[in-house]
Amino acid sequence: MSIRLEAHSSGTRLHLSHAFAEEAVCRQHVQGWRFQLSLFANVVAEEVFANATAVVDAWFEAWLIADDAARRAAFEKINVGAVRFNDRFSALESVTDLTEHAGASQRFMPGVRMKRAGPIRHCQGAVLANWTTSGGPAPPSSGTNLFLFAADGRIAAVIGFAA
């Protein structure tokens, strides 16, 4: 077995090679390595995405900012520029689209507040966050968002599911 570490623009790349003379012996080790490498990925992800709860909360808070420039700045801080957002009512592909959509939601659903409900669930850069709404003329609602994080800890995509 050999291990080689290589500098990479986003950190360090690990090269692992485990060779066997017999194919059958090799196949017996595949699932064990998948398990061990997943454990390693979880340790790295827990460190890289340690701020995931705060980022998710900032996402919901940004939707409530009335000033367009301040809302855009809040979204730019936590999202990649080409962030994707999809739910039953939208298919967006940029911070600009997201900023305008959040502003429109305030105009068409005044007083509605969305916030995280309960702890997030995280797996290697993918986060599930339940949410609820309150306020405004509509009855309260709930759902779940799937957040996909970029390697830098910002949001790359969000898919929203209403209950």
C-alpha cells in the first residue's frame, strides 16, 4: 500500500493505492476501503462545514432583509455567485436572481417569516434543514431545504420542498 499527499488549490489531495496479486483478494477489500474512506471524508467535512448551521440560518435571515443592496450583500456572503435555487415556485441561477426573488416574496407575501426548525442534518457538504413559516395572511407552513455546499463553505445550490 502507498499513500501520497499532493498540494491542491483547495487543500491537499490524497492518493492511496492498495494493490493485490489476486483479483479475488482485491475485491474482498473494496467495501472496507469504501467504508474507511467515507469515515475520513466525514471527519474532513465536519471541519470544512463546521459553520453550516450559521450559514443556513443566514440564508433564512437574508430573505427578510428589506433593503435590496443589504439583501444582496447578505446573499453574496453565504452563496457562490452562480448559486442555484429551485422550489415549486422558482428556478434561479444567480445571487442576482435570488436577491430579486426574495424581494418579490416580501412584496407578495408581506409579514411572512421563514426560519429553521430543529437541528440541521449534514453529510459531506449536503445539509437538510427543516423550516417553518409564520406571520402574514397565509396559514403557517413547513418544509425542508436541501443545501449543497461548495468546498469554500458557501452555498452552491438549494432545493426547497414544501410539506
